[in-house]
Amino acid sequence: MHNMASLLLFDPQNLRLDDLPAVRAAADSGVSVVPLFVMDDDTARPLGGAARWWLHHALADLAAQLTALGSRLILRRGATQDVVHALARDIGAESVFLTRAYDAPWADMQSALHSALGEDGIKVKRYAGPYLFEPEAIKTQEGKPYTVFSPFWKNCLSQPEPPRPGDAPDALRVPDSWPESNDLDDFELLPTTPDWAGGLRDSWTPTRAGGLARMQDFLDEAAAKYKDRRDRPDMDGTSRLSPYLRFGQIGIREVFWAGEDAIALDGGAEKGVRKFLAELGWREFSAHLLYHFPDMRTAPLRENFENFPWEKGPSPELEAWQKGRTGFPFVDAGLRQLWHTGWMHNRVRMVVASFLVKEMLWHWHDGEAWFWDTLVDADAATNAASWQWAAGCGADAAPYFRIFNPMTQGEKFDPKGDYVRQWVLELKDMPAKHIHTPWEAPEDVLKEAGVTLGDTYPKPILDRRDARERALAAFETVKAKPGRLTK
């Protein structure tokens, strides 16, 4: 190549051109730019099946955005550090532009890349990542990481506002000749035998345009009522932006400022939108925790849980939970929604997680692994932080004696049973009065609804009263010791 060259490295958290500082810096550098994505199952935990499906479409969409600028996306496979180093040498790159990673394996890889390329005289230029605030910038007065959400978010909101989002560049300088690229299909990200992704295709438009449309619909229709409706899985009351944020198809600043602008346009929407922005705060908090506690996916933040008597591993009970066949309709509806759409309503996520780790006393690792494989929005920080929260061993965790009752949660948040009927088809003719507790329904009601417990729909896999006592006794053994978290 005759003209000066650079590499622009994309990663699975930042798959867009708008409001991505690394893209803007590469465009402004005055040298030709080779956009690169490396399919890397070596450096960190490989993505789960549902996330791989999403990634395929996000990459196709990013490639189309680059083509529209007269550029293209080069695809390679392998360990990111090796691939980037080799390609940077091949094209005579003077610099590599990338977005900063915060999850330890990726952050360590970037540091190693910085050193290795530096020895060859190639600069690595890192830019801010997919959060409103850098995780190390938010500290307690003692200079320590936060482990309780409310003061963390209060501190965030006292910081200078994040900058307004920037547009994509109008053009990227192209090299004299392009390096070789894999074909996207070579990555085998889509399921084939069997193709289980039909429900995902029906549920999502996994492109940037799809995410922007979803965001606009939410802000126009649901945001004002978000505070009241966000816990109702029987209504379309949440944003469903999580997978678009997970893959960086929409930038977090774009969402933040769209929310602020919605408030400016309509003061009546403020309560709902502020509540929604606080949910983005939980995403920031999870990233903050993973940055400061890099082993959070495997090690409980409260060390006193190290020897907690969890059940573990494959078993008929775990499979009944995974498949949504526990005999508790609200729990089963959530797990079937997850399997079909790759997403689950947040209120229901809390209930199904509590059911697994408290009623069933199952290890949260097994729940975290199932969500990692089946969620399109599976995110290393949020997934680990949320499962630790549910299990009582994490930051700002639910009190150990708080055990979500799946029947009363269903009656409160799915009062007519519409959510259960949508996902648990065997119960579609059950009256609202009995839909969350079919085992208590009179014989004639079950008969009229065409339900035979233990045949067309499972009997409950446990007695809740016994399970609750067992859980409280087990949690009593660890409650006295605080672990490594400091307030």
C-alpha cells in the first residue's frame, strides 16, 4: 500500500459508526482506514447462541453502513491480539484505533496489544467505551468503588453531563488495496441444525435502524407511563433497547440525550423518563462492579457465600426450570418468553432468578450460564451483577429473606393472566382467578379449561412452604458475615 494506513478495530460492544469516538478519530486522521472485526472465541468467554445470532445481523448491518461510505468491513478470525498485530504489520499501519474495553480479559488484551505494537512503532489509540461515565471515575469520598446503587447513581448525576452524541463521518479514506477478508457466513454464527431462531427473527429487527425506531417508539408512546408500567409484563411498557445497547448499535449517549430531549419537549414525561434513565444507571453500576471486581462472574462478592450449600449441575429439576416446566405459571411464562424471543421482561427475570436460587436453592452460576446462552442482550457485567443480586451474594443484594412469591408476583403484575396465556399455551383457557395457581383450581374449572395437571401442564416441582423454610435456614448460615464489600 502506498498511502499511510491505519486499522479501525470494532468489537462486539461497539458496532456502529455514529457517536463512536474511535471512528471519528480514524476518519479525522487523514490516513486511509481499514475497518476490522475479529471473531474471537479465544480471548474471553465465547458468546452464547442467542447473542451470536444477533452479532451476525449486527455485523451485516455495520458492513452495510461502511459500504454506504465507500469503505468496507474486513472480517478475520482468531485471538484479537495476534490478528490485529499481524494485519497492522501487513498493511504498514501507523496506528490502530479502538474502543476501550473494561472487562478484564479484553482490557488485558488491549494493554498487551499496546505493548506489542509499540515495539513495532505502531500507536494504539484507545477511546472512551460504551458507558456514560468511566468506571474508575466514580468513587466514594474515601476513593473506593461503590457497592450500593443509590449513592453511585447520585454521584453519576452530579458529574458534568455526558457530551452530546456526534454523527458518523461522511467518509473514510480507503486504502489502495484491501486485505483479504473472511465471509460473514464463515463465522457460523447462525443456528442451522436445528434452526431455533424463528422466534428471534419474529421478535427483533437487529439493526441500528431497528434500534433507533424502537427508541423513538418508546419515547413517543411508553416513556411517560414507564414508572407505572415497567413492572407489567402483560403490557409493552419497557424500552427493549438492551440488545441494541449490548452490541453498541445505539450509543448510550444517544439514549441518554434522547431521554433528556423528550423531557424538554414534554415535562409530563419527566417522571417516567427519569426512572428509565435510572435503569441505564444499573447498567453503569454493573460495569463499575465488574471493573473493580473482575472475578464477579464466578466469585461471590460476599465471600461468606463461598461455601453456601447450592445445588449444582445438570438435573431434571434444572431442566424443568430452563424449559419453563416448573408448574408455576408466572415462572414458566418468563422462561418460555426467553427461549422464544431471546429476551425476558425485567420483573420476570427477578422472579425466575429468585425461584432458582432461593426456592430451588440452585447455584446462581447455572442460572447465569443459561441466561448467557439464551439472552440476545447477554452482557458480562449486567448478567453477573444481576444474578449475584438475586442470589443475595452480590452488591446491593436483595435481603436474604426476600423471596419473590411467584403466585403473588403474577397476581400483582399480570392481574388478568394475559402474559401467562401468551407464553403458557396449555393454560390459555384458565380463568384469571386461578391462572397463577392452577393446582388450587376446582376440578370442574380445570376440566373446562382443558387442563390436566401432571399431564397437559406440570404439577409444581416443589412445595413452596417447605422450600421457603429450607431457603431461610440455608441463608441464615451466612447472614452474619459481610464479605469483601465495603459500604
